[in-house]
Amino acid sequence: MLAFQKVSIEDRDRLLPLLREKDRGCEYTFSNIYLYRNFYDTNVAYHNDSAVVRFGSFGSYLMPLGRGDLIEIVDELPAGPDGTKRFVNITKDDADLLKELFGDRVVSVTAQDNGEYVYRSSDLADLPGKKYHSKRNHCSRFERLYEDWSFEMIDPDNLPEAAAMNAAWYAGMSGSEDDLREDCASSAGSLCQFERLGLTGALLRVGGKVVAWCCGEEISEDSFCTHVEKAMRDIDGAYSVINREFAKMLRDRYEFINREDDAGSEDLRRAKMSYEPVYILEKNTVIIK
């Protein structure tokens, strides 16, 4: 039986190369695994050159990482009270692999409703053609209203300013206390552990004051995941501009930008669809007995 332990920042060096072997989406980035560890009781176990991430004592597993014997690894995992093993955030390719390897041991494969929105970085940077006409207008209006705007990378010197803006953003929010607490803890945690997590981020200023910030990390050689993007709502066009400028910065290194799922929000779904994703990364739950 594999021995699980609470995920810690010290796991990053060992997990990172395994997470980046395949693009399985933002759930398979170390920052997401680490920053939500207390909310989901996230644990990890190692098996030679492989690893398994688990949520809860008898909860759910991510797809096992590495190139070890998948059948052997799955057989070593503790089952839930019903005798099954539940794998979540499984891509179609991985679901097909599990069905091929485990055959009639696969109880079910169910599509989740939290697909991730993936874009070409050049589209987000250039906003080309008729389909992005309104986005270009948002950016142009911002540039007319705020001629003294500026964009810069997040570094140790300006991190406190980004953190202060982040706190102000949440102070002006209303909504589910639990959802806000989780989201705020993740955003604030990403800034507190920015360098240790190896994050890349940027901020937007108007009149010298930070009005937007964002950050994320590499998923694979050609893909980047934007984890956080916050902008003050009274600054018209700030979201559009920081999105565009961050994509400009990334496009020479990454072909694709994954902007995560819509968290079940219809408003967020419409906003993400308005940027014309290249595809939505399907995620599934696979149950094996």
C-alpha cells in the first residue's frame, strides 16, 4: 500500500517534472495542488519514479504521474468505503488509457462540467479580426481614459503592491463566504509564495497605482496556465488590457494559454467564451473497482 503524506512546498522539486510530462490541464500544476491543499486535504505518495496525488483520506485521485506500471500503482491505492477507486480531472486520452488497461474493472466514465478554456496566445495578444472587435474597443477605451497606464512584471519590489490590491479587490466583493475564502486564500497564497512556487506574473498601473494583477505557471513546453487575474472593477477595460499585455509577454514562449474553468458561473462562462477558445479541455471522473 502506498504511503501518503500531506503535500508541502518541499514536494515541488520532485513533483514538477512529473506534472509537466503531459499537458493534463491546470489541475496538474504544482501551485494549484499546493495552494488548495488545506481545502481538499491534498496528499501525495511516491512509487519509484511515479507519484499519486489524493484528495481526502478515502477521496479522489488525480491521474498517477510518471512512467511506472499503471496497473501496479492503481492496485496499490487504498479503495474507498465502496471498494472502488475514484479518479478525477481525467483527460479523454487518460480515460481511454484507463479503459484499455482495466477493462471491465472500470465501473464508469463520467464527463465533468468543469472543462478548461484553452486559447492561442497570439489570439489573446493580437486580438485579430472581426471576432475580437469588441475586445479591441475595450482596450482602446482604456488607453484613451488612462493615458498614464503602464504594465510590468511582478518582482520582489512590487509584490506588496499586488498583495494590497488583491486585498482591496476581495474587500469589495460579495458572495458565498466559503467560495470567497477559498479563492482569496489561493490568490493571497500565490503572492506570499510567489518565488518559491516559481510563478510568473504581471501588474497593470494607472497613475502609478496597481489596478490589476495576474499570475500563472507553465503546464508543458508549449502551454501556460493563468491561475489568477484580478482587476479593480471601477477601472474600465483593465481586465481586457492585462489579459492582452500578459499574452503579448507569453506568446514567444508558449503557443497556448489555459485560463482554467468557469467555476460554474454563467457570467464567467460567457466571458471566457467571448475570447474564442481553441478548445475546451474535457475532464472526466473514472471509477475503477
